[in-house]
Amino acid sequence: MGHNGHKTDAQAPNPLSERVQAAQIAALLAERRRRMSLRDLADEVGISKSAVDTMVKAWEAVREVPQPRSNLPKLKVWYLRQKQEEPGGLHDDPIDMGILALEMLAGLPAAEQHDAARELVEAMKGIYERRKRPLPVWAVRLAESLDEEDRPGS
């Protein structure tokens, strides 16, 4: 594993992994922390200063980002809002799209989200195939991640 849970070999990180998503969110927190106070950033996200500080310090120290289980929903909402405001939005990054996909499915029981994510990706494949358009890289990566999770020993 490389920086904060990202794989360093030819295999891309799993965009549906909470660990990978937390690292992606921590990277944006660290970027924003350089431009604003810890208090303002924590207020913007809606979590404690210490929670923001822990994630930023982990990211900057190139160590594993802690899993913010209780804060993850707030962090995801904040992250998606920030990314939507950026030029290019959420259209290209598979991890961003993984965060978005799981947010769309958050109303389902956790045990059903994996199958629902597969159905979502299959629906996307069908939409693009019927229009004879190539599947976006993020959708290919989500499909690959779901396939990898289903393999024995994963």
C-alpha cells in the first residue's frame, strides 16, 4: 500500500472502499486546511476540530488515514458539495464516483448496498451500450472493483 491506503502496483485503488474514500476526503481536507483555519474548516464540514486535525495530520504524514465511522456521512456530504463546486465536478475520478454511488444508496441497509451498487453499474453499462458510447473510466473502475470483491480470497 502507498499513500493512505492507495495501492502502489498497477492495480488501481478500490473506489468503493471506505478506506480509499476516507483518504480521498482527507486529501481535500488537507488542501482546504492550507487555505483556512482549522475552526472554520471544522465548522464548514460539521465535525470537531480534532477530527479534522487527525485526518489532515494523517494525510500529511503519509500514514493510514483513520476510519471516521461516525463522521463519515458528514464528511461525504461536505466532500461531494466541494467537488461539485470545482471545475470538472465529479465526472472523472472513480473514487469520487464511488463516494457518490454509495451516497445514492445510503438509504438501503448496508448489507444490500454491494448488490445495489452492482445494479447501478449494470444500469449505467446498459445506458451507454444502447447509445453506442464508451463506458466512462469511473464506471469501468467501479465494475472492476465489484468484480474483484466477488472473487474468492478478496
